[in-house]
Amino acid sequence: MSQPDPGNRPEQGPQPQWGPPQWGAQPQWGPPQYPGQPWGVPADPRWPAGGPPPYGQPRYVAPPKPGIVPLRPLLFGEIMDGGFQTIRRNAKTMFGSALVVQAITNALSGVTTLGMLGIAQPPVGGFTTQSEAMQYLGPILGALAGILGISMLALVLSSILQGVMAIPVARSALNRRTGFKQMWSLARSRIWSLVGFGFLVLAGSLLFFVALFVLAALILTGLGPVGLLLVLPLGFGAVVAYVWVRTKLLVSPSAITIEELGVFAGLRRSWTLTARNWWRVFGITLLVGFMVGVIAQVIQIPFSLASGGLTAVFSPHPSAEQVTTTTVVLLVISLVVAALVGAVGFAFQTSVAALIYMDLRMRRDGLDVELLRLLETGEDPDGVPGRRGARHAGAQSWPPTPGQGSPTG
């Protein structure tokens, strides 16, 4: 068999290049596509690394805070801070109004105290006749009646002022300042309702404690010392019941003023708003009262110690006239300090009570939605926010759109 001619061999193609295959560039994989997102659309850079939030769960949007508090149900710290911010933004209005009431009650208390200083000491050997005893006891009973009357007046004035001072608190929620004259002008139509509320609370308190005292006296008279086993738990239960009712009616002055309600309508409104929130309202009120009381004592104690020390230094052996003069001067100084400290404390407590009222309405009535509407439209800039707001129970509160959470504290 003949071999093919080497010169006539068929041409061969290039030898294959052995080795790993030559791959092109790696494909660029993007984030997974979600319903409602077209293919090829890049992911939102604000989404976390794991991708956008689950389908149907929008991102959280913080509520606005145009004024002293955010427009949503409030936390404890926000209520406290809002109380301080209200006084700071409306110092003349809040502090001035509280100072007027404190000055009136403290001045009357000072006059009563000075009157008691003029009462003569009882004779060492006792009274020989009934007329002498009555002559001595008469001024004492008059002074005690004066103290009781001043306490009653202070309760009524405090009820009025608590309702009136709710106006600058409500306006401060939308960063609207309130002047002294403007506050009283906006509250003018509610003054008599607040007066009626104050006297109603006063009458109810007096009847309650008088009935309690009479009942305790009857038990002790009929049972003797054994009656203490009934009187002590009865008294404790009565105090608990009184505190419970007063807490339920705490926001009545604010409701009467802000919502333009009558006396009994304001009582019912407060009773409804505090439903299922009694412990929260009581806890905030108790803590604020404790704080104000401690701070007031801390401020007043140095003045008392300093005044007593100065008296001993400048007049170590005073005469009767010097003692009287020194007592009057120290009494005036202590009353002035007490009025200043009491005005600040009362303004803060009133602001907290008004913020509790607004918080309860946000949780129950959707007041935050009404405030947001006023914020967006700028409607009624000289009025009272919430006066024509949502009053029906079960209204939608913050958040106005799904997915925007709200605190529960």
C-alpha cells in the first residue's frame, strides 16, 4: 500500500488550547425584586442591607414636634419636659397667674397667723369662770375658722386657675405663645363653670370628711376603745376612696376650659377619659407632687435656718417688743419665699395636669390628628387647639397612616 505524499497532506486547523475555560465577566446580581417593583429598578439606598422592609410594612415615620411635646400619645418623660417647657415659653403668663393666687392666700394666712400671736397665754392656775374660758377660746376658734376659710378659698382659686392655665399648655403644643391678657380673654366664658366646679369639689370634700368624722365619733361613743378596730380601717378606706375619686376628676378643669363644657359635663368627661388609665394618672400626679414638695422644702429650709441664726446673732437677749418685731419680719420673709416657690410649683403641677388631659384625649379621641390638621392648615391661630377637636371615643389617633407606631407608655 502506497503512502500518501507528504507534500500533499491536508491542512489542519490550530491546535486546541488546553486548560481552564475562559469565562467572561461575572454577572452582576442585584437585590431581589419585590411585588410592586419593576425589574431592573435599583434598591432604595435607605433600605437596610437585607433589603426593603417586608411587603405591606411601611417604614416608621416619627410624628412632628412643633411645640413642647410630639403630636402623639405621650411618655412620662415627655409630660415632665413639656411642663417645664410650657413655663419657660409662657413665663409671665404661667408664673404671674400662679403668683397672684399664692400671694392672696399667703397674705391671708399671714394675717391669721399674726392674729393668733396676739392671743394671750392662758392663766397658769386655769380659768375660774366659764366666761374667762370663752373669752380665751373665742379668738382661737376664730383663727381656726379663718385658716379653714383660707384653705377653702385656696381650693376654689386653684380649681379656677388649673382650668385657665390649660389654655397656654394646649397652645404651646403647636408652638403658639400665650400672653397674660390673651389667656384670660380665651378663658372668660369658662370662669363661672370653673367657679362652680371649685365650689362643688369643696362642698363634696367637706360633706365627705364631716360624715366620716361623725360616723367615727358614733362608733367610738357606742363601742368605746374597741371601736378603734373599726374606725382605723374605715378611715383608711375612706382616704383611699377620696384619692380615687379625686384622681378620676383630675382633668375636669382642663376639659371644662378646652372643650367648653359645663360643670357636670366636665366631671363626666374626666371620669370617661381616665377610664383604664387611673394608675398611670395617679402615679404621675403622685410623683410630681412629691417632687414639688421636696424641692419647696429644700429651698425654704435655708431661709428658715438663716433667719433664726441672724436673730440670735443680732439680738441674743431680745425684749418682748423685739421678739414681736422679729417674728413679724421673719413671717413676712417666709411668706414671700413660700409664695414664690409655691407659684413655680403650682404652675408646673398645672401644666402636667393639662398635658395628662391632652395625652388622654390623644389616646382616646384622636386629638393628635386634630392638632396635625391645625398644624398643616394654620387654622385659628389665636384660638384654643382642641376646642373644636375630635370628641368622640374611638377616633383614629396617631399614626394617621398604617405602619407608623406609637408609644404605649
